[in-house]
Amino acid sequence: MNLEFLLNLFFPKFCLGCKAEGTYLCEQCFKSFNMCLNQRCARCEKVTGNGKFCSRICANGFSFDQLIICMDYKKTPLLKKIISNYKYNFLKELSGCLIEMMKFETQRLNIEEYLVVPVPLHKKRMRYRGFNQSLLLAKGLGVDNVCDCIKRISYNNNQAKLDRAGRLKNLRDNFKVNRNLCGRKVLLIDDVATTCSTLNECSKALKNAGAKEVCGLVLARVW
């Protein structure tokens, strides 16, 4: 009698969508997701098709060049539940379906041209959670060019609990890249973007380290 059998016996899994027993996300609920086929400008939400900024005016103040999202957070309540359980209830098993969503969106890129870099956790939060959700997603994309090269300098408040002004202040100049990225294109991986402050500060650090282009890829965006 193995450990997995005992865990399933005493702690059965139920789909977070339809409550079907046996898995945290059944095939039918996974197929119900509508991926974002028309990517938008990260500032004004105008459809650009590729997630790039629609104008220099909209790009002003942003350090990343492009943002690709898998889904709209508010329009996909099941995805919100999945991400919450993945991050805060430590259900690492959910990374599989989330990775498949990201793989779908990477089809619009030649991913081999990019250095795939996850948004970091501070070591204190890493010890508490036991894993970096963004690093798991990055590694799951199935490419060899994953580089965990951004470090978070100080341990700050949880971004999810702050307003826009607080998020911006909380992360300003709080990231450092420990590798020379001269001329590299970077695919920056995170789970959810709200104000884009985390992506922006990480992108600033990547550009300071020599990256010529940064494309953000997230599971969801809160517009």
C-alpha cells in the first residue's frame, strides 16, 4: 500500500470547478477555459494582437516591451481559485494545468530565442511556501534556457494586500540580476499581473543587466 493511495483514501481530491472526485481540475473544466487570443496594450487595453504597447505614449514608464496574458482574472473565477490554491494552499500539483496554459500562449513566440526568467521570491517567503510558483511554471515550459537570475533584495509586504501606490513603493529598486544579459531577449514569468509593478521592477533590473528586450508572460491579468 503506497503513500499516494493512502493520501487519496483519507484526503480525496475534488475538482475545484465541478467537484468531481479524483483530481483538482477535471478535463471538462480545463477545456472550458477561454484563452486570450487577442492580446492588449498593457496600459490602455487596446487590442494589439501581440501584447506590445500600442504607442510610445503608452509604453512610457514601463521597462518591459510586451506582455502576454493567458486569461482575464476577473472573467475567469475558476482560474482565480486555482491560482490561489496553487500559491497559498501549496497545491503544487496544479502547476501542470497552469503550465499547459502558458505553453499555449508561447506558441506566438520563438521561445528558444529567449532566456526564460522567473519572478523571484524572497528567501523568507521561499522557506515558508517551500517553492517559487513562477520558477515551477518556467521550468515546466520544457526548454533548457531557464535562468533563475533575479534576486529580491529585501523582504517586503505581500503585494496582494496593497493598493496601487503601496505596490509601487513596496517594490521600487528591490530586484537585482546576478548575470550579464548583454543583448539577450528575456521571457519574464509570473502568475498574476495587477498594476504590473513587479514585472516592471524586474524588467528594469533585467535591462540594467544588459537585456535588450523583455517580454512578460503571466497566467492572468487583473485589469
